Amino acid sequence: MSTATKPAKHAKKRIGNDDYSLRRVPENARYGFGSMLLQWLAQSGSLSQFVLGATLGVGMRFSDAFWAFTLGAVILEVVIFLIGLAGQREGLTMTMLTRFTGFGRNGSALVSLVIAISLVGWFGVQNGIFGKSMNALVGGPVWLWCAVSGVVLTLLVIYGFKYMMWLAKIAVPLFFGLVAWSVISTLSEHSVGALMSAAPTATAISIPAAATIIAGGYMTGAVVAPDMTRFNRKGWHVLLQSSASIVLSEYIVGMTGVLLGHLVGSSDVTHIVLSTSGFVGLIVVVLATAKINDWNLYGSSLGVVNFVRTVFGRPLHRGVVTLVIGIAGTVLSAVGFLQHFTAFLSLLGVAIPPVGGIIVAEYFLVRRLSTPLRETRAAGRVPATMPVWVPATLAVWAAAFCVGKFVHWGIPALNSLLTAAILYTVLGWAGLIRPVGSAELEEVPA
């Protein structure tokens, strides 16, 4: 047997799909507008979004909540589109993109570690919430439901984006159809006009404060958008699909939550969504968890692959990584361990928005380190070399993190992102973004 056939034989032993974790997604592996739109819409609705709307509803008038959602939506869409466009053009994951957009090899490893820990942590937290919801609906031990959910999602994500796409095709119509049935049947028994004009029943929430909650809560998801948009064929697809997702999430799901909040006078509105019948409510919980939480595990696996390859020089297969961290996240959620670390996970979340600001500043404005990406794009390969360190970038990242953590005016996640973008742009145009050392790209098995 020739050496040319050995990689193919070896590839058959792999677990799942590597999904181009360290390479550009080729044009023939990308998806059309309709398929990607469903994947975007799958991120739009969840029970937590209804709760968010209801939380704002008990503290705001309907009109004020509308403007708060509008402000938050505009902020998120700008961030998603700019970062997502970079991912679509280059066909690279968010963590691979950072190697050539300001961070260098070692800085990219730090970014990967932060994202991997953050996302796998939230995967476990969400899995724990699923277990408790199922316990309340049908009984049974929480740990058992955590195990079932974790195993199913791990097996799904192991086989990558293609199978996650099929889940979206099933989950999106069912989820929104069932939720619409439940909510419409509830609201039809009341005057929607009266609910829209109702005064808040709890402590008043200002429009800026509400926009902070809306934009800040999804900023991490916005920054890791390249993990999805690298599969898009056109840049304008990213704009339309992300806009549709924002409209559905903020205006339809969120504003419906506002009405439900006014209706029950509380943010505890999930029982309305789940009240259609036991079996239908069960389907809603399952779909709400699966179509959101699979992306936490998927993004974490991509981060781990880049981190291990960079730091230890080992080319781990993404499917194997997914299996390991999926089992770990499932076990930790089943024993309730991760519930005690939500504050730590939130702290890591503050560190992620500045990364998005640096990517945007380098890719669209400074263009000091990202030029090789453009030069190799047509050939479908990744640049052969990259900086080892970029000290100025790490300083910008640290400064922006401090702004997001300790400056409480405005929207902390946006403050840190804008701080990073502005500082990096100023330093870049002043010629102070200087790489230290040069490293060759590691050989990536096909």
C-alpha cells in the first residue's frame, strides 16, 4: 500500500468529524442561504429569552422595552456582522482567526483557553438547568436527565456542523410552532392592548440598563460568530441571516416575554410556555436546550483543539475532543458542581468581548498582521507563518478587560469591546503593534 492511501485509512478510525478545526472551510463544504438561515434562527429563541423579556416587562412599559430591545439589537448586529464577515471571508474559526488578527500564536492559545473553559462551563450549567426542568415536568432524578441530555448532545456535536444543521431543521419549526401555540392561546384570553399600556409592577428599569442586559447577555455569542459564519458562502448572507435571528430573538420572543411579564406580574413565565400539555411542554424543554447548548460544546471543542495544537504541538481530532469535554461537562452538571462557578464563568465572559474588538480593528482598520490571510485566501490555505507574541495586543486586551470589569457606566461588554478596538487602532496606526518572533504553521493532517 502506498503512503498516499495511509491517511485515508487512518481517517476512518477517527471519531466523528473534525469540521476543519485548524483549516479554512473550502467553498464546496459551505452551505446555502436556507440551511444557514435555519442554523441562525436556531440561536434565536429559548425559554431564557422569554424570561429576559418578562424581567424587563415587570420593570418597564412596553414602549420603553421596545426601545431597549432596539438599542441592544443594533449593538449586537453590528458586532455579529463585522466579526462574522471576517470569519466568512477567511473560512476560519474564531480562535484560528485570532492567530492572524492581532494575537499571534501564543496569544491565540490564551484566547482559546478562555473560550474553551467558558463555553464548556456554560454547557454544563445549561445541562443542569435541563435536568431540573425535566425533573419538575416528569419527575426522575436530576442527574439522570443531565446524563441523558449530555450524552445525546455530545454524540450530536461529535459529528459536527452537518448534523447540528439537521437538528436545526427539525428543532426550529417545532420549537417556535409549539411556543407560538402556547403563548397565543394564553394571550388570546386577555386584552393585548391593555397589557401593552400596563405600568411596571416592580422596580423601574431604565432603557440604558435594559439594553445593557440585552446586549451584554449575548455578546460572547456575537464574538464567536465566525465558528458559524465560516460555513457561509456569501458575506451578505451573514448580514441577512444574523439580522433575521436578531429580529426573531429580540422583537418577537423578547417582546412576547414582556407581554407575559405584564400578564403574570412576574418574570417566572416559563410555566405559561410549558402549560400546553405535559408531552408538548416536554418537547419544548428538550428543543430549547438542544438547539442552544450544542453550540456551547461545539465552540469549546474548537477552542481546545487550537489550544492543544499551539501549546503542546499535538494535532487532536475535534471529534475526540468533543467526546472528552462532553463527558466532563455532563458529569460535572449531573453532580451540580458547575452551579457554584457561574460567577467565575461570568468573569471569563468579560474577557471575550475585547477579543472581538481587536479582531475587527486589525482586520478592517489596521491591517498590519492580517495581510497574509488575504494573500492566501484564493489558494484556500492558511498563511505559512505567524507572529509568536504581540505584546501590545495583550496589553490592550488586559486594559479593555479592566474597563469591562470595573467601569459600570453604560454597557460593560460593549465598553470593553470598544476600548479594545479603539486602543488597538490607535496603537496600530502609530506603528506600536509589533510582533515578536515568527512561527511556522503546524502541519495539519487532512
